[in-house]
Amino acid sequence: MNDSYAVTGTLTDATTVRLDQPLPLSVGKVRVTVEVVSTAPHPKQTLEEYLADLRARQAARGHVPRSREEIDAQVRAERDSWE
């Protein structure tokens, strides 16, 4: 039987891999091939580049940020509820 499964996991030390999901296998010997998965979704960016990219993605999906007045009203309402 030559079944193979592709599952991601985390290397917790030099000899232990914690899989992100269980495999449909019973106990037994297996062959493991390790491929490093990049955890960085984007190349390294400065804070200014990241914020510009974030704002562009928000604008593209039609996001309209709350106004200062809306935020102040929410803060006031929250504080008023404390009493």
C-alpha cells in the first residue's frame, strides 16, 4: 500500500513534529519528508509600507473607517454604562 498524506505541522525539537491534523493511520513506521513552509505572508515591510498596503486593501473592499465623532460617541456610551 503506497498511501501518502500531505499535512502541515510544527517542528517542536530536532526529532518531534506536531501535526496540525490527525492522520487516518494506525501506529506503525512511516517515511517523513520535511519541507520548510514560509510563515511570512509578505516580504519584510517597513511600518509605513505595511500601513499603506493595509489602507489600499481596505479601500479596495470598500471599508470606510469610523469618524472621530463615531469613536468618541462609542467611548462615551461605554463609559456611561459603567455607572
